Amino acid sequence: MRRLGVLGWPVAHSRSPAIHNAALAALGMRDWHYQRLPVPPELFAETVHALGDSGFVGANVTIPHKRAALALADRASEAVRAIGAANTLTFAPDGTIAAENTDAPGLIAALEQLVGLPAHPSALVLGAGGSARAAVWALREAGAREVSVWNRTPERADALARELGARAVSEPARAELLVNCTAVGLERSESPRPATEIGVERSASEPEGLNQLGLTFDQVGEYSYVVDMVYRSGDTQLLAAAREHGARTLDGLEILVAQGALSFELWTGRAAPLEVMRRAARDPLRAG
């Protein structure tokens, strides 16, 4: 059995197993299996180093391990080193680990669904973790006119902006495109530990959820295009507000599928069945 998985803490909410196992089944790859790998930070390095010997070909990486994943890699692409965070690890037969970041190209691929989005938009990225780093790098590489970064901890936004050539802002700035890379809006039931441990409240009601993003309902109306990396049953508070204002929106499942397809192709050498993966992502019977 060739094994794949997703490393995170929390990771119970992840729909990556449903997406990847549907893709594997569609291609008749019955000797492959994808699973959740809940790993706390203190056990992350030990676990990653053991995966190759346990039959794992690769693993995705999510909150809060993306920067740690890069630090453990023996090889990393130029892009992933520039981003400073990895979401995809590949385990070679010789025991070495390669790191890649499919969040960045996955985001750009998903943005193609936003009809009318300017070729060189101004953008605001909320957050300063691994996903935010990938988003800022991707937007700059794709030619965004200006990329601003806001985070509830200003020092983290300042550091990210300096490293990746963006502009840190003390409050959410007006822009054409808004990209939420925080975990605000993720359902509390999906987390095995207090939400404050990762710096956000997960089940905040609107307007509390928007306030955690530094926004009011009216301010959301200043963005014509809104992307939320978070995925859940129904719209997040941010996407619901954006839709009420008439903005074009993109949810986290589309981005999850886009980046997952790139990881799938990297590990298997097979073209990812995108429509199969998209249907699996949105099938509530597969979400558990």
C-alpha cells in the first residue's frame, strides 16, 4: 500500500482525504490511500521523519506546520524557499524529503474563476501564516499592482511584508481583491483544542467573526472580489457578507481542490481528475 496524508493540528475538518481518495479511485489506483495525520507541533519533526519508512509517498501540510515542514526538508524548490513555507512533502526511497508549495499556484489557478478580476489587481491579504505567505508571493509573482498585509499581531504582518516585498497595514486597506488566509470562520467543532491556541475564535458569529478580521459589514463592501481560504458547511461570515454586497467570491474548497490537484500530480505522476476532486470536496457524505 502506498500511503499519502495530511499533517495538521487540528486536521479533523480536512476534506483532503475525500478529495484525494476519490481521485485515486477514479484512476483505478487501488494500492494508494490518503489519510488524516493529526500531529501536535512537539511531535511534528519526529513524525515526518518516520513517514517514509511507514510507506508514505507524500503528505500535505496544514496549520500550524507549514514553516516547520520547510525546515525539515532536504530539498526545496526556489519558489518554496522564497515563500518560506511548504504545504507538500515528498518522501524519496533514499529517505530524503523534498518540499514544495502548491498553495501559491493553486490560488492563482483558482482565481481564474473570478470573472472580471483585473489582470493586475490591488490586493489585501489577511493573516501572516504559511497560507498568507504563499498568497502574498503568488499575487506578487502574478503581477498584482499592490499587495497589502494585515494581521492582528502587527509585528507578524511587518515581518512578512518585509520578506516578501508587500506593504504591512495597521488596519485593512481598501483593495480590489481581498484574500482571507486566517482560520477565522472555521467551525469550532472541527478543532480538538482551544481556538485561542492558534490565535482565532473559530465559531464567532457575525459581526464578531468579521471583527476578528478587522472588518465591519460595511467595510466588506469595499472589496469587489473576496476569497476565503477557510472552508466549512455553508458560507463563512466573510463570504456571506461579501455576497450581500454583490462581490464575486471564491471559497476555500476551490482553492483546496486546485492545490490538491497539483500535489496529487507531483506524487503520482498522473493527471489529476479535477471534476472528480471538486465533486468529492462538496459532497457532505464524504466530508467526515
